[in-house]
Amino acid sequence: MLLSALVSTGLLASTAWAASLTQVPNYNNNATSKAQMWVYKPDNVVANPPLVVVIHSCQSTAQSYFQNSAIPWKSGSDGKGYITVWPSSPNSGTCWDVSSKQSLSHLGGGDSQAIANMILYAIAEYGADPARVYVTGGSSGAMMSNVLAATYPELISAVSLYSGVAAGCFVSASGGVDQWNNSCSGGQSQATPEKWKQVVLDMYPGYSGPRPKMQIWHGSVDSTLAPQNYNETIKQWTAVFNVTQTPTSSVANTPKQGYTTSNYGDFVQGIYAQGVGHSVPSNLTASEAWFGL
Ligand SMILES: *[C@@H]1O[C@H](CO)[C@@H](O)[C@H](O)[C@H]1NC(C)=O
Ligand SMILES: *[C@@H]1O[C@H](CO)[C@@H](O)[C@H](O)[C@H]1NC(C)=O
Ligand SMILES: *[C@@H]1O[C@H](CO)[C@@H](O)[C@H](O)[C@H]1NC(C)=O
Ligand SMILES: *[C@@H]1O[C@H](CO)[C@@H](O)[C@H](O)[C@H]1NC(C)=O
Ligand SMILES: *[C@@H]1O[C@H](CO)[C@@H](O)[C@H](O)[C@H]1NC(C)=O
């Protein structure tokens, strides 16, 4: 009687089977890093689904990022039927390790390798399309997005990152795991495009396959990660893609008032937000468009 009432009102179905964020305790992680894997598979997941890896900022976790109303990727997943994976940092303070040799090297054993293992698991276990794997993140998650693009380019098709620093900019001279780097955060770590390119190449020596296209967002009044980090990141990826640092096209007030979108060929796009501070709000429409979703 009660059961049939529940079924007829649809309550049972929605409470028992509605998709939710779920931890994957064993994702065949062979990294030293013990980062946690969480996954969200929407009710309407499509066949051979695209995968978006959403990487949280410091002081956050997979669960709190997922529940953060400013982070639009759950609704993107519901809207288009793709899977999202939400890594959770194992480090105190929950920043990502973007400073140690382990994390800044292909198969070095650090947090980047743990996240690479999550991608491989999602492909193997959920049938995620290996040709449509995308990475996004904010702040520390944006730094990790750059590091993943450098260390696991073979796994990723496109990246859209908000308010980060160039791959390798937060390096720790003493090799420490998860170290803050004042020179980089303050915008004093500056190098030529060729030097930044070499930093990327050195993270995966000998790699000559395809690389993810990069969309880089930054605010002009960011006081946590100085705006100069935007310029250094653009230098880095334009050099990796062998294109000039002069935009091939630049559009004012796009995607919104005060933002300028600059294209550097087809693989690098910068979006500079005038008057915006740290953590430029994620724009689901623009990031999905960059991913081709
Ligand atoms: C860990 O897993 C990756 C991906 O499957 C593999 O390429 C690598 O050889 C494994 N072992 C180590 C020690 O990294
Ligand atoms: C901070 O990073 C820069 C490169 O961006 C590096 O040269 C410097 O040694 C790092 N500082 C520390 C204290 O490790
Ligand atoms: C950094 O990039 C921004 C946005 O394109 C630009 O306005 C600024 O002049 C650049 N800064 C330097 C030092 O080149
Ligand atoms: C850039 O040029 C180098 C040397 O010609 C080449 O090995 C590399 O594959 C190119 N990179 C990209 C992303 O096309
Ligand atoms: C996001 O970008 C789209 C264009 O891709 C634009 O139409 C929209 O206004 C933007 N939304 C916000 C909140 O910036």
C-alpha cells in the first residue's frame, strides 16, 4: 500500500535512484599519492560518454566543490549526459601538489598520476570516450589542470582553467610536496616562452603526440595569484604549440562585458577579465563550447 503510493507518486524512484556524487574507493591507483576519486554519473548518461574532470581549489574537497552553487559542472553533467570525476586532494589544507618532482613528472607517482589513474578507470569502467576527456579547475585546481596537460597530454583533449599559474611555476627548489611558492604567486616567476615550453617538455621527456588545447581564464586584479601568471601561462602554451604570442584574433567584451577573449591559433585561448579578482566565476557555456560539448 505504502510502496505503491510511493511508486505512483514517483517518490520512490527519485529517492532510490537519483544520481549522486559517489566515492570510488578502489580506482586501481598505483601512484604514491592517495588522492580520492569521486564520480557523478547523471541519470541520463549518454552512451560512450564524454568525461570532465573537475578539480577543486585549496580548502575545498570533491564533495564541497560538487555542492558549491558557483561550480556549474553538476548541472552541465545533468544537462548533457556526460560523466564528471571529482578528485579530492590528500594534502593538508587540500591544495594540490604542483611543486614536487613526483607530481611534475609523467608517472612520477604524485597527485597528477593519481588523477591520471582516475581518468583511465573512468574509461575502463564507465565506457567514457578516451577521445573526449576534458579537465577544468579553479585556483589550485587550475594549477593542477596545467600540470596534467603537461604530464598526461595523451589522456586529455582540452582544458579550461580558471585563475592558475603556468605548469612548473610553483616548483619547490627543495623538492617539497605541496609547497606554496611566493615568487610564482606574486608574479615574479617570469621566463621566456621557450623556457616555459622547456618546462612542459621536461615533464614528459620524449613525448611527441597530440596535446590538449588550452583555455586560460584570469582576472586583472587577482591578488592571490598575480595577473602576470596569466601572461606566463599564455607564453608557455603558445610556445608549446609553436605559435606566436601575438593573438590571431582578439574580441572585446566576450564572453561578457569587460572580458577580452584572445585566440592564438586554434589551440590556445586566453580570457582576461578586467576588474575581476581571484577565482573568475566558471562559465559553463564557454567552457563546454571550448570542449566541443
Ligand atoms: C601505473 O599505471 C600506469 C597506467 O596504467 C602505467 O602506465 C604504469 O606503468 C604503472 N606503474 C607505475 C609504477 O607507474
Ligand atoms: C619558486 O618557483 C620558481 C619558479 O617559478 C623557482 O625558481 C623557485 O626556486 C621556487 N622557490 C622556492 C622557494 O622553491
Ligand atoms: C598581460 O596580459 C594582459 C591581457 O592580455 C595585458 O593587458 C597585459 O598588458 C599583459 N602584461 C604584460 C606585462 O605583458
Ligand atoms: C612544435 O614543433 C616541434 C619541432 O618542430 C615539434 O616536434 C612539435 O610536435 C610541435 N608541437 C606541436 C604541439 O605541434
Ligand atoms: C558565458 O559565456 C557565454 C558565451 O559563451 C555568454 O553568452 C554568457 O553571457 C556568459 N555567462 C556569464 C555568466 O559570463
